[in-house]
Amino acid sequence: MTRLAMRQGATNLAQGFPDFPAPAVLKQAATQAIADDINQYAITWGAKPLRDSVAAKYLRTYGMEFDPEREITVCCGATEGMIASLMAVLDPGDEVVLFEPFYENYGPDTQLCGAEPRYVRLREPDWSFDPDELRRAFTPRTKAIVLNSPNNPTGKVFTRAELESIAALCQEFDALAITDEIYEHILYDGAVHIPIASLDGMRERSILVNSMSKTYSVTGWRVGWVLAPPDLTDSIRKVHDFLTVGAAAPLQQAGAVALGLDEGYYQALSAEYGRRRDHMLTTLESAGFRCFRPAGAYYVMTDISAFGAASDLAFVRYLIDTIGVAAVPGSSFYAQPGGGDRQVRFCFCKKYETLEIARHQLAKIQRA
Ligand code: PLP
């Protein structure tokens, strides 16, 4: 969709990357690191200052202790963190529980490991799941559940009660929780992010994946990290070493600075995105979309039934070609046929001027 948007000169509300600058302090730290000749391979599992900074941040934010020497692996974004973790723990024939709709990578990641995804539906409008359906998805072959909260594409933030029910199943079936917490600091309306690893009995069976991409608006830097108990970290580090050796060394130095930012930075981030979310919701609702109000992350999932399009894909083509706005067809977040064919996702991690252009363009949509 990004490629199509570029070809057609459309406003890109498809792929989730900001079109505004990264924080100046991070850019300075990165340029300084290059000027200081931090240009060679960092330690494969991550530069010491960054691992120390990650450990200090989790202690400050969640009261959770991670040993930088044995429990933290720096990798090339959450993308590598997720596949390295899955490759480290999955054997062919294992099953992995995935909530659907899901961030596109988890399905292919699971299949690349020769494992089988088992899908559990999150149902609009609040994207809740049926506890019985979740239980039925767990079998003796279940090795892990992948959990993304705050969630892309729905904006759902899993509640403590939901997390506890997932944790109970992980313990009953001896399964791991592999969590993608990349939107942990983008929360609205008082929503609270709880790492499942912080729940009783979950620390030793959780793998927490995160990255700088969204929190610090640097999706192109490709710096992420994986937190896991020492035995799991040992396996993850081996896979990581052979996949990528390591993330860019000077950007890891800047990462150490980023993770040291104070609480005010994260509060401002959520508040700022909250205003953009409201702007986007007003735009979409005025244009005739039914919106599912996100509690976190920076996307709005919408229902396009009112427009009478043949499919989500046909509607997105119309949006790009005729209206001049790119979005993501809902079906790309579903594996099961028919899933998401009345849904389209818009991202709002954009400058106000971009959001204003999109508002004018989307106002031209014809309703059925
Ligand atoms: N996980 C989720 C849920 C995402 O939405 C994205 C990017 O959109 C990623 C992972 C990719 O993360 P990274 O840039 O750290 O590889």
C-alpha cells in the first residue's frame, strides 16, 4: 500500500510510520555516536549501555527486574525479536495461538518455523474474545500464544482480567506467552498497559518483545529487544546471532539515551497521539465510516459497510485512485477467509497538516 500510495501520490495512512521528526535528543545521540567512532559490531546480544538502560527502564516503569547479562537481547527491531524468539522455541508440528485480526508477521513467522497457527477471533466493537474459543485453541501441542497489546490493528488494550485468563491457560497447558509490546506507551482514555510477564507465575514463561520504532518515532532505525529468562534468552541469542549478528551500533548508543528519557516524555507521547486519534475519528465518522475507537496504538479500524463496496480491497483501491488516501484492507489482518472484508485500517501517526489533507480528501467519498 505504501508503494501504491507513492506511485499515485496518495496521502499515506496505510503503513504505521510517523512523517514527523524523531526527538532531537535522539538524533544528537546517534550523530554523536558516529562522530565518536562507534562504527564496528556491537556485542551480538546488544551494546552494554543499551542493555543496562533497558533493564533500568523496566525496573522504573513496571518494577520488573531483568538481568542485562543473561535476560536481554538487542535485535533489529521487534520484527527480528519476534521471529528469533519463535525460531528459538518452536519445533515443526507445534501449535501457536494467535488472536485474529493480527499484525501481519505472526502468521508467516509461525509458518516459517514449521508450526501451525490456531486463530482466536477478537470481535468488534470492543474486540473481546470468547473465553471458550480461547480454551479450545489450546491443545497438548500448544507451545505458545502470541499476544500484542496495545493491539495493531484494533487498538485494543487487553485488561488485567483478560491477561489473567490467558496466563491461566499458559500455565495449565505449559505454554509460553510471547508478547509484542511495541505500543506500550501509546494509550488513551486512562487505559493501562500490563506486561503479562508481570503476572504471578508468568515471568518464567514469558518472552517480551519490544522496540524503539513506535515509542521514539524511529521505525527506520531497526533497534529492538527481547526480554526472557536465561534459558530462553540463551536460545534466542543463538538464533539472533546467526540471523543478523546485531543492530546498528551507533543507534544502540542512541537507544541507551532514549530509554533513559523521563516519564514526561511518555505522557506527552500519549497525550499528543490522543489528539491525533480524535482528529482522525472526527474525519472518518464525518466521511461515513463506522469507527472502532482505539484505546491504544495509532490506528483506527473501521467498518466500511455503509459504502457498499464489493470488497475491502476494492474499496482501498478506490480510496487510493479516486480519493487520494491510502489505507490497509482489513482482510490483510485475517487468515481465515472472509475475515476483515468489511474493514479498513487507517493510521494517524502523522503531522496535523497530513491529517488535514486526508480530512479534505476523505470528505469526497461517495456513500452508497
Ligand atoms: N509489531 C507490531 C504490532 C507492529 O505494528 C509493528 C510495525 O508496525 C512491528 C511489530 C514492527 O516493529 P519493528 O519496527 O520494531 O520491527
